[in-house]
Amino acid sequence: MTKLKLSAIPDDRPVKITAELPAAVHRDLVAYAEILARTNGEKTPPDPAKLVAPMLQRFMATDKVFRKARGQMLAPGSRAV
């Protein structure tokens, strides 16, 4: 079985974003959505746009340098931007 970094996409309140992606990135998002659907036993893949937020969230959650800097930024006595 394929082990993807994302699990099922929760049905959450939609938030509109506008982003311009290279065609190759969009093709990869479509392919990822298809593989995700197969992995989760779903007949219809999720909208590729719905993958962007969980992927960004996962990326930031696993970026040790970002987490450390974010923790320092939010520490008492620091000035949050």
C-alpha cells in the first residue's frame, strides 16, 4: 500500500485562495488527488485545489527551522510580526 504524507482531506469550510501554479505542479496535484482517492478507497478524487492547504500545513508542521523560528517569534518578550 502506498504511504502518502496526507491522509483523507477533511470536509472543512471552504476558503477561497487565488494562486498561479506552473502546469507541471497542477498535473502533479491532479495525480496526487487520484492516488489519494485510490489509497482511501474513494471513487472520486478530491478537487486538487483542496490539497494545497493540507500540503502547506504539513510542510510547515514538519519544517524544523520554521517551527523553531515561529516558537521564538511567539515567545514571551519577543515582538510578533
